[in-house]
Amino acid sequence: QVQLVESGGGLVQPGGSLRLSCAASRSIASFNTMGWYRQVPGKQRELVAVRTRGGNTNYANSVKGRFTMSSDNAKNTVYLEMNSLKPEDTAVYYCKVTISGLRSYDYWGQGTQVTVSS
């Protein structure tokens, strides 16, 4: 079992910045992938950024150049730095990790609300 706790969401004006954190209950080095997703009411949850164990990070086209995913192994925490925020970035942001072996298991955090509005 893995527990993930997101934090850092809030209300920010357009053009502003936020940093989301996702604290894991075990070593993040054990995860095959770590990712950030977001969801708005009435729409499907969408990928924002995903990092593989090898260190490759892919971003959704809508956030490329504005969002940066990073991690701190010592703190078992994954971050999402969000800059130049737009109203369309408003959503609940979720952290997800995957552990793969004979089977793959996905673990999700509870989500944190990000609202971009003037």
C-alpha cells in the first residue's frame, strides 16, 4: 500500500505560480512511474506530467514550458511547479504512482484544488 498526500493548491491570479507537493508513504525510488493529473467537473481526468523511473518526463502540450515536475528522494516527495498559470489550468490536481511487478498497481492521492482567477 502507498499513501499519497497532495498539498500546495489554492487560489492564484492569472500569470501567477504555485508549487504542488505529493508526499509518499514509502520511497519514491520504488515507483515505476510518478505523475500528475488534473480533472474539472464533467470532464475526464487528464495527464499533466509523468516521469518514469529512468528519469524521462513527459508533459501535456497544454503545460509544456510552464510546468515542471521534480522530486526529492530524501523527502519521498514529488513536486509540480506551475508558472504562468491560466484560468484553464483550474482543476483538482492529483498525484499518481505506479508500481509494476507481476501486476501493476496504481495509487492516487486525494487531490488538491487549483483555482486560477482574477
